[in-house]
Amino acid sequence: MDDALRLPAESGRHLITELQALGLRLEDASAGAAARQGGAGPSDHKAVTVLGRTVMVPVHGDGARQSPFIARAPDARGVSVLERHGLAVGRIEFPRQPRFYALQTFDGVPYSMIAQLHGRDVLATTVLQTCIRYGRRSTSCQFCAIGESLKAGRTINRKTPEQLGEVARAAVLLDGVRHMVMTTGTPNFTDRGAELLCESAFGVKAAVNLPIQAQCEPPDDAAWFARLRDAGVDSLGMHLEAVTPTVRARIMPGKASVSVEDYLRAFEAAVGVFGRGQVSTYILAGLGDSDEAILAMCRTLIALGVYPFVVPFVPLIGTPLAGHPAPDAARMRGLLQPLGRMLIEGGLKSADIKAGCGKCGACSALASYETDAALV
């Protein structure tokens, strides 16, 4: 893509960090039509290619509406002038709608209701769109919108292994998808979704050879890690979201019943099955944890061989935290810069992850800080 302004690497990295922290206004509302609203993962975001890198940027919600960034109406190629406070800072591109979205299953379900394209080349799905914690304020994660897309009729609750295999094969053939993320609402207090993920991974691998990351809470029995690997899962995500017990109890009262210590034990067991760097965790900066607490946890995780994917918290429409402020760009730089160095020193690189959010990197600028640390 021909950028309007050629920015040095550091300025480009800062631009991406600012866009993810502040969001983006769209002059042409139809340009945001394909942005995800509700559901799991980067909801209320849109994929945007900035300086050759595809990232997920918030385009819905109060934060995005007040952003100093605006994307002017795109041309026929999907290229738009990006302005900050009225001054052009570059050109961005909106990826075209995936071709597999035009298809439907033999039983009439649109492929886009079964799996979505994230970033540039990642297929993502929530195999079970309901969660035992979601329906009650006393147990639900306050940042989660897993039920909103189901309520709006944009997805189906249970995606069968056959459906997932059919859609994955089409996404690879038609749109060049290179890896897949499978997450799930928590269905029970025992395997916590591991069995569903085993069935789903097996269905995909029976249809197409596509690297898969599965994501769930730590199961009650570490034997599930080997079962997941044997079913075709290549990497595993178990997401802390917040790292201190007080913040976890306040923000995700149900999920906090699985303690940080439980997660650390599960991480150690999972790394023994999948290998260093093939187990990861999401950490949301801005929920209340201090930067020091986040970085201390990252050091512990890296020592275990777990990739800590630190992303800025983005308030989602329809959640109790819809009005909660997102961390600013300066704070994210202060977190990601030392974390990038820690990852390189610990021998963990996003490029080495076989599949998943850390490999995609679209929801955080972390990979660019990791790359810069390697050059020092």
C-alpha cells in the first residue's frame, strides 16, 4: 500500500499504539459495516492496515467517537487518508470482506455466523456462545460481551465440528487463512470447555491442515492438555485478563474463583505438553492492575515459558464496563517497551507461536516492541 507519509519505524509503532488506545472515527459509516460488535475477542473493532501491518482498532463506543483520528472515505481500493486533529498522518487500508462470507453451510447457516476473519489471515470462532458465568452480574466478567452477538442474531450458539471444518477449509482456499483461534464460553466447572475444543479441533483437522490455538479456562484435570494436543490443537491460550486477586474479584467475580495460583500450575503443566512459547495468556491493561504488577506477572510467565499477550482494555458497548476508560498510549508504551525486551531475553517470540492471538498480534502493538528489542 502507498502511504501518504513515510513514517520512521518508531513513529509508525507509536501511531498504531495511539490508534488502539484512542480508536478511530469513520467519515464513511459504511466503512465500519463489517466491524465486529458483541461476541468474544476484539469486539467493537475493525481490521485496519496501517504501514503494512493489519491491526484491530476500536471504531464503536464513546472512546472511538471522541478520537482525534478520522479515516476519510475510502477510495475504490479501500484506501483512506488518516487524519489526526485534521492533519494527514498517512494512508490506511480497510481489508476487503472475505470471500468465504458469501457462502453458507448445507443446512443454510451463513459461514460468517460460524467463524470470522480477524486481522489479515486468522480465522476465529467461539465454539459455544454461552457461558455459565455470563447471565448473572454476581459471576459475569464485566468486560465480556459474549452473549451480545448471539442476542442480535449474528451468530449461532453451538458450532458443530463439521461446520467448523467446512468453513475453515473454505477460508483457507478462498482467503488464504493461515491459522485459527477457537475460544469458548465456559460450559461447566470441570473441563471448562476442553472437551468441546477437542471435538472442534478434530473436526477442523479432518477437513484442512490448519494450525489451531484453543482457548479456555484451566480444566480441572491436566490430562486434558494432552487430549487437546492429540485432537489437533497446536497452541493453547488460558487467559488471566487481570493479574492481582483484588482486581480479578472485582472485575470477574466468577472467573476469579479459579485463582492465579491455579492458572500458574495449569500453565506449567500445559507448557510441558505444548512446549515453551506455545502457551499464552491475555492480560488486559487498564482494568485496575498497576504496571508494576503486570510486568511482574509477565516475568513469572516468561520464566514458565508462557507468552504474555498484553493488550489495551477497550470498553465494549452493552457491558458493565462500557464507560470505563481505556489506557492511554503513553501507558501502553511504558508497558510494551520493557515487555518486548523481557520476551527477547526470555527467548519467546510471537513469530514462533504456531497459532493464536499472540502470533496474529492485531490487538496489541506488542510484536513491534518485541522486534525493536531484538535489534538493540
